[in-house]
Amino acid sequence: MTDRLLSTLISGRFAMIGTVLLTLLLALILFFTLPADNNLLFGFLDGRFSILINWGIITLTAALIAMLNNQYQIIRERTKLTFFFPLYFSTCTVIHSLPYSYTLAGLCIVAAFFPLFLSYQKENATEEIFNSAILFSIASLLNIHLLLCFPLFYWGFYQFRSLTWKSFFASIIGFMAPYWMLIGYYLVSGKSELIYFPTESFQTGFIHSTGLAWHVAALLIITLFSSFIAITQILRNTYHCKIQARIFLQFTVWLQIICLLLTYLYPNESVLYIYLFYLSSPILLAHLFTLQRNKFVSLLFYLLTAIYLLYFIITL
């Protein structure tokens, strides 16, 4: 492979399109090979359509990540981010079986970053913080344990110089709004007992263990190792990045740590946290392979690319 061809692939012009087409092919194969599902979606669709719906949500999430980087140049203009989206999609056989709540939660978390970046050094960022809080609140409604990630957004707003007393109260209102609507619905519909479910959810999950297939576990270990290398490089060289990129990368690192902690504490829902972990890994790896130029990093790049793409193709 020539350097020019490799540069064209890495630039991301065709990598995102190729990844989307491959994942669509996988989704269609799963859809047509699985037996008909008696569980109806929206009252009239076969349950197998959840595969295609999840594909759409996951693809939209990946597109938002690419848009976020292109708009604010978190890494660089010619980044390896889209080239590493196969890493994000490499667990498609698991991702396509996820409940909607898991993929929608990831979409809401990514979407909440846009108001966060818009608030950068803004004296009156109440609207941006309000919108970000609403999006994250919706994500926490889909999985209550994500409340443990909410302080990260306050830390992000503080680092962006946009957190004031006025914007803080706006975030509280924005965060509580979806909960007020849901609690009101439960009370009106006579389902008040469901209000206490989130509290009970925090007390479960410490007993049962989650078994992973050997290939899924092996890929997770490889991703953990490579992410650790990327995090080490970020801690050593993050001062070369602009402030917005630095804060975003630190946020991503903490998100990965929290996801690993939640995977240990609540193994029954570990698929969601593994999904969020894979969601953030391409960002860290793209930063590593875009900014670092040495033999070890180049070897690691080709090795990881071969492993993830091989796994990705095998799942087809």
C-alpha cells in the first residue's frame, strides 16, 4: 500500500462511508437470517427490526462524533478518527442486540457535548448548559447508573469558564425537567410504585457475574491495553493540544474509568458500559496515532488496525 493511498484512507474521506456500508451489510444479514420475532415493535413491526433501528442509532452516534471533531478540530483536521470507527463497530454482533435504551443513552451523551463546546468562555451560557443537562438527564433516565457521570459535565463547564451561579441553576432545572415529566406521568397513570425503581436499581448487580464469549473478552482486553497506552501518551503530551481538546480528552478518559467501574459494580448491565467504553476508545486512539510519530506507535497502529478489521470482517 502506497503512502498516498494510506493517507487517503486515514484522512477519513472514505473510511466512514465504508464502515457504515459494512455495518449495514451486517445488520441486513442478521435481519434476514434470524427467525421471525413475535415481539412487535411499535405495535406492528417485527421484533427483528430492532437490528436496523439500532444500526441507525449507532451510525448517527458515529456521525455526531465525526461532526464534533470536524467542527471543533478536537484532534486535527486530518485525523485517524474515522479510520478507527471499525473499532467502534467491531462488536456489532453484540451491539445490534442491545436494547434501544442503551444505544439512545450513548447518542444523548455524545449530543450533550455540542452545547458543552458552545459554552466555551461564554459569560451567559445558561441556554447551552440547560440543553446539555436535559440531554444528559434523558441518558440517565435510560440508565440510572449514568448519574455517576453527571459531575463530569459540571467539571467540563467549569473548565470551559462557563459555569456561574445562574448557569448552575439552569442546569439543575434542565436536569430535573425530564424527571418531573416522568414522575408526573407515573402519578397520573397510577404507577407511583415505579418512582422508587431507580433507588432499588442502585442496590442490585453486585452478586451475578456476566460471562463474555472468549473473542469478545479478548477484544475488550486488547482495547483496554491500547487505550491505556493512549491515555499514558495523553497525560504526557496533552499540553500540546488546545484547551478545548485537552478538556475533551480528559473527559473521555474519566468516562472510560467510570464505565469500567460500573461494569464491575453492575455486571448485569455491563453490555451498556462496554458499549460506552468502545464508543470513547476510537477518540483516544485516533489522538494517539494522529499526533505520535515513531516506530512503536506505527507498529501498534498497523497491528490494532489488522486485529479490529479482522474481527469486524469475521462478524460478517
